Amino acid sequence: MENIILEMRSITKTFPGVKALDAVNLKVRAGEIHALVGENGAGKSTLMKVLSGVYPYGSYEGDILFNDETVAFSGITDSEEKGIIIIHQELALVPLLSIAENLFLGNENVEGGVINWPKTYSRTQELLAKVGLKESPSTLVGQLGVGKQQLVEIAKALAKDVKLLILDEPTAALQENDSEKLLDLLLEFKAQGISSILITHKLNEISRVADSITVIRDGASVSTLDCHAQSISEADIIRDMVGRDMANRYPARKHPTQEGHLGKTLMEVSRWNVWHPDALDRQMIHDIEFNVHAGEIVGIAGLMGSGRTELAMSLFGQSYGKNIQGEVRLRGEIADLSTVPKAIKSGLAYVTEDRKELGLILEETIQTNTTLANLDRVSSNGVIDGNIERQVSEDYRQALNIRTPSVFQKVMNLSGGNQQKVVLSKWLYSQPDVLILDEPTRGIDVGAKFEIYSIINELADDGKGVVMISSEMPELLGMCDRIYVMNEGRFVGELDKADASQEKIMSMIVKA
Amino acid sequence: MTTKETSTVVQSAPSVTSYLKSHMRDYGMLIALVVIMGMFQFLTDGTLMRPVNLTNLFLQNSYIIIMAIGMLLVIVAGHIDLSVGSVAGFVGALAAVMSVNYDLPTIVVVPVCLLVGLIIGGLQGYWIAYWKIPAFIVTLAGMLVFRGLTLALLEGQSVGPFPKSFQLLSTGFIPDVFGVGRPNVTALVLGVLAASAIVFLAARSRSRALKYGIQDEPFSFFIVKNALVAIAIIYLSYLLSTYRGLPNVLMTMAVLIAIYTFLTNSTTIGRRIYALGGNVKAAKLSGINTERLTFLTFANMGMLAALAGLIFAARLNTATPKAGFAMELDVIAAVFIGGASMSGGVGKIIGAVIGAFIMGVMNNGMSILGIGIDWQQVIKGLVLLAAVIFDVYNKQKAR
């Protein structure tokens, strides 16, 4: 009946403790543009990694049919041989090599082990013409902008005789007109019979190019919509993306805004502007203003790449960005947050989204990590009092219910949830007034999440101000008194708990 | 709940063998040192442990051990210092020129030389810490620069001999306050005191650990270990006392080992150096001034290299343009044999000292056996490789 190029049948993929994909189905017709949408963490990227062989055959359940034959990829080379090419969000180009060298990396035009440069350059020119990129093949990729690099990636896919092109949020980092060009290119490929899967958050792009849409939520395929058979509104897609059960996933707490007695303002940020640390002409944070009251949990919603982490880190001792401008008041007074020690002294704490890279010393013990940000409190004249230190870390271990026999356990041996509690211990011990929690429950199982939520609630009840950054909208809705919505480095809306909903947040983001 | 978990740990306090197995990384190199010493003691028909040779062993290796202490901190911080041999040579030459050519008193020469070492280390540390230039490059440059400056300072000649007061840095011995002479009672008393102090400290920390229920070392193991350590120290000091007593250098070393062990275990600076080497980004985000710490680590290394250079020059009683040549390699090897991690964040002072002794005993033993310098190098290289493989193997097994 229909000409199906790819069918993924009831794909299930389990990571230790987490079911990332649960019987997901995906059908792509030959010569169509198929949009794959869903929230961050819904399982889109995992599905594509299964398809491209990053997770090899045998590590998942279910079948993949490509051109009506069952395929079993054991690596990315296998899938590329069949013509399935994936272009990741983070571009996989070598900046110090030329366009021509990048295009044929691992796929060189060789004769007896020697690269045929004339052939390489002439083929590069053909491919660049196809994607509409006017650059010399010998230009270094690092000298190109992100948009042009994206085109180089696509040209690289064409060099491998692509049948099915997968683009993972290709326009996330692109300017408006570059995005337009890219979408035109996809339509052109479609005319040539190349199918593509487009992962995106931008609904306007979907309505412009997509032939059909599959929505994934919480690791399961929710719906498949045919754009030609029915008229689809953005509201339909958003509802499918976010609709899920939220009962009992968040510990109960009296919300001060609803009770009508809000604490005094703890932190006030005004006209906060930050530029990219390397590309000085790129402004990452634009004129951000927000405030946090004592006893309040304030959420920052936004997609990945919207600048949430950049905002938090630029506030915390200018750990991100250059040319930072703006003013922060803590407890009404202008605060000097120019270095991390000063920020800590002023009463600010930042719990990073990347606990392994930025939050913990994995080789060290729970005790060492707990006191690291406030060693002076367990020492006199520079000499650490081991007994006090042990007592302090033991107290936090019990208070936060870190499941381990002793505080002398190395943190690398702990589970994600327990590691996160160690990071929280560290920042609680630095005695902050305002805590910025960046994705505090990332990579943590549901039970541990609930415990983390309870800890956050207790902090607010103790009169601290909490800023919570999260990609999971239900989490923000369940926890926060107030939510700021962020997109592309700007705050595009502010919602009180009473009127916040996932649909409203999503539409603020996609319509901004 | 907590108590239950704690008690399971105490209950599972294992037999000596399983404890040793799980702590192979901690004791492996110490056992290796004892085995190597036993082997050479046997092969050399007892020459290795003769008081004269033992004294020589300490004198020969003191400067390596002193630099290994500084190098341990550098490597724990995640860097490397290739310049220490050249800096030691340069400072030795400077001391010779000041003492011999300008007749400056030792009391002036020594502090000035240590200060020069501190400044040299600080200069290198400045580029590494604040300009983020890789330590490998900066100290490689330093190695060439100070090798050249040594030649320039000495004008290509050896300068010596040093005045008697300067020679005492290396060849002096702690006088016998009890006036007996042989055996040197002071040496014996100091040996017994050191052994008692070590046993006392070990017992105190064990009793504390027991109080908190965090001790997994079997009691029999604890007794045997400390008895062996105490006997070894007292026996060594007895052996030394039958010759000329405790060398000044040994005392310097012991004091430095004690100070730096304390620094790494119990001070905020030490703790922060480990944090910096373990994860520099996390350390920075925890409010640690990583740049200043890196700078201080290199400045400290420079000063210890200067001290080593002085002792080396005093031992030879002359400053030669070749002094300190390739010494950095022995120092770095000692630290890695002692279990430090190339990627930073892991390593112990006592490990580096044991590593240096392993190298030293092998040098000494093979020389007594008359093994040529060619094969000595080969064997030392293989031991370094084997030690690191052993370490990596144990680490993987522990996972």
C-alpha cells in the first residue's frame, strides 16, 4: 500500500534502573520528511541511537526493518553502509581540518592508501554545490559559522550516498535565515527521493516541512499524525507532548504565594547581560530580570540551549561568559559576585547540572566532598579537624539519607541519586541564602527524585530562596511557586503557580 | 537503619588475607620494597644492610626523596615538573660560587639558595597557573634554561671544595649527646622515640575510628603491621648507631616527610591540592583558588629542588656542570612507583618516599653486585612499568 522505508517495531531499551524506551513504534515512508517531537528526555535521541547502531543490536528489544528487510546494526558503520546517516546536535567535525578533509574523513578517496587530492577537491565542490554552500574546499571548518558547518555535515552525509537522513535539532543553534535555507534543502532532498527524520522543538518548522509527525513522551510513542490527511494544530501537538499523570509525584507543601505571606526579597537580578566567552560578538543572556523571595521556589523553564545554565553560572562567580553586565542585590544590598569565593560568601550556592564533571571529586570520599566548599568551617589555622569534619558529613549523610555504610565511601561508587545528595550536602554546608539548583533530578530514579524534592521543600520552609532550573516541566509545575520561561537567552514570560500549565509554557517557548 | 548498616560493616571486618587483598594498592609497594631489600641482602651476602652501606644508602638517595616529596604535590595537582634536576644543579652551582669564589658564610648561602629555588619555582608556576601554559612545556624550557645557566655560572668547570660548615649539610651526623660513641646512644634513643610516636599515632587514630565504627582493619593485622614498622625503625637505627649515628640528612628527610604528610593529610591547603588534581572544574566551582594553589605547589617544588641541590653539592663537595643531570627522571619515577596517578588527585607522601627507596635500593644493590649501568637502566625502567601496571590492575579489580 504505502512505500515504507523504515519501520521500528516495539523498540524497548533499558538502562540500569531506567526504562528509556518502552515499545516504541516508528514508521517512515519513502521520500517523506518525518518529524519526531517530544520533550527533553522523552527518548528521541535514544531511539535514534538505537536506529544508527550506537546502541548495537542485542542491547535493545524489538525489530528494525529498513527497506523491508530486518537489520541488525552492530555499530554506526553498519547503519551508514545502508545509507542511514545521523547528524547530531553537537556537530562531529574537526575544526582544524579543511572542508574537503572533513567531508571524506573515514571515507577518503584513496588509491593504494594514498589520498587522491584532485578527486577529493572536485567531489567536494560538487557536494558543496548540492547543499548551496559557496566556500573553497580548502577552508578550515573552524572558520565557518554554525550554519555553514551544519551544511558541511549534510554534505558529508551526501558523500556517503544517504537514503535516510536524521537531523537532531538542526536549527537549534541557527539564525532565522540559515534555518530557512536548511529547511528548503530538506524539501529539495525530498524531491530527490531522500527521506529524512527531523527532530525539533519548533512547531512552525514542522508545519512548514513535515509530512507526518510522531510524538514521543516518557519513552513511549504517543501518536503518529499524518499532516496531509488531517489538519493539525500546534495545540494538538503540545497536548500530546506534555499530557501525563502528575499525581503524587511531588511532596505536599504549603505554597507561600497562595497563602499570601511571602518572605522578603532575598535576591534581585537586574539587566543581566552576558556574552559568549569565546565568540565575543554572541550575546548569550539578554537583559534578564528576576527576583527570589525568602521561602520561595522559583522555576526557570526552557529547553536545552536556552541559556539557563549560562545564566546561573554567570551569576555564580562569573563562572561562565565574558563582558558580564548587570546588578545583583542580595538582601537588598548590591552584591559582589565576581569570583566564586565571593559569591559563596555572599550567600549564593550553585548546584550544577553536571555533577560528575563539575560537582564532585569522584576519587574522594563523601566526607571530603561534603566540606569542600566550606573547609574553613571545619578547620582552624588551616588545619582540618578530622573529628568535626567526620561529624558534619555524617550529619548530612543521615539528614539527606545518603545510602552508604560510611562517609568514607568514595563518591564514584554511589548511585546517581546519592551522588546528587552529596552535592546538595556540600552546598547546604556552605550555608547559602539562595540556592540555584540546575537540573537537580537529572539522571535520578523516581524514588530518589521524591527525596530530592522533599529536601528542596525543606530548604524553602527554612526561609531560603530556591531557584530551580529544569527541562522537565511537570517537575517545575509540581514544585515551584513561580516560573520564569526562558528562550534564547531571554525571559519570555512569568507565570504564577495558579496559572502555570505545560501548554502555556510550551506555547511561550515555541511562539517566542 | 544507620546503626544497622554500620554494624554490618564491622561484622564483615574481614580476615587478614581478604583485608590485604582489598588494600593491595596501599601495601603493595611497601611489600615490594621489603622483598627487594631481602633479595639484595641475600644476593650481596649481607652487604646491603651493613651499617656503612645503609648510611650510604640514605646519603645517596636523600636528594631524590626530598624532591619526590615536592614532585608528589605537583603530580597530585595534575601537573609535572621536568626542571627539578636542572634547578638542583643550578642551585648547587650558585652555592659553590657564593661559598668558594666569594667566601660567603654558609649561614648566608643556604637561605639565599633556598630563596632562589623558591623564586625559580614561583616563576615557572606563574606561567602554568595564571597563563595556563602546560607544565610540561614550561618546565621543559626551565630544564634547558637552568642547565645552561649552570654551565654559564660555573664557566664549564667544577668549583669546590666547600667549606666544612657547608659539607655538614650532607656528611654531618647527629652528635652523641650521651658521649658513648659506639654504639651511638642518641641514634638509638631517637629511633625508639620515632617508633613509639608512630605506634602511638596509629593506635590513637585506630581507637577513634573504632569509636565511629568505621574501622575495617583486623586487629591482628594492626598489631603485626605496627610491630613490624617499629622493629624495622629501631633495628635500622641500631644498625646506624654502630657506625657513625644518624646522618643530618636523615633527620632533614624525616622532618620533611613528617611535615608534608601532615600538610597533605590534615590541612586545608593539602586537601585543596587533592581536590584540584581530582577535578579542577569542580574545585573551582567550590570556591577554591586553583590558580594560587598551582602557583604555590610549583614554588614549593622549586624550594625543595634547591634544598636537594645543596645537599647533593655538599655530598660531592664540589659543584659540577653535570650535577642533577637526569635526576628529574628518577624523581618522577619514584612518585609513580609510589602509586600516584598520572591524571592527578591520587598519591601519598609516604608512597613517594617508598618509591624513591625502591629505586635507591635497586641502584645500590645492583652496583654492589657489579651490574653495569646499562642493565641497571633497563631493570629500573621495567620496574617502573611493572609498578604502574600493578597499580592500574589493582584499580580495575577494585571496581
